[in-house]
Amino acid sequence: MSAVCRKLRAGPVRSRFDDAWGGSTYGFDVWAGHPHEDEVRTLLARERGRLSDLRQRVDAHNAQHPRPPDSTRVLYDCGQTVVDDEAPRGADDNRDNP
């Protein structure tokens, strides 16, 4: 939520791949037998694994080194929802919103 508020305060800007803050929503239409179905459906689990590993490494480093007064806290939000074919699609269905 803080990323959305920060983007709104910044005014009309477009997200870039190298942004340090912001967010994107991506929608994927897949079905049984689709060549990318498993990759899409396991996206959250894979990202959680990567994020957990990174947090453990950062925490281990921080335990050995004091945090300087000018340190920065980075918050990363991620989520996934699976919508079945029977759910209605509307204007809020962001297929690709980089």
C-alpha cells in the first residue's frame, strides 16, 4: 500500500524496470495443458522461496554488522489470486500494467 501512495504523490510517472519503489500487476490466462500453466501457478511459491532466502542472508549479515543511522528499509509486497473461468471479468482486470 505504501508503494501505491508514494506513486500517487509523485504524480503522473510510468514505472521503469529499475524502479526502487512502485508496483505492477500482471494477469496470466492459462488452462489445463497450457505450456506455461505450472510456471504461472507456482510463481508465488517460487518468489516466496527466493525472498525468504534473501531475508535470511540479509538478517545474517545485519546480525554481524551494526545498522548505520542512514540505513534504508525496503518493503516488498507480493500476492497472487487465482480466478476461475466462472468469475466475471470487468474493468479492474489488469492484464498487464507495468
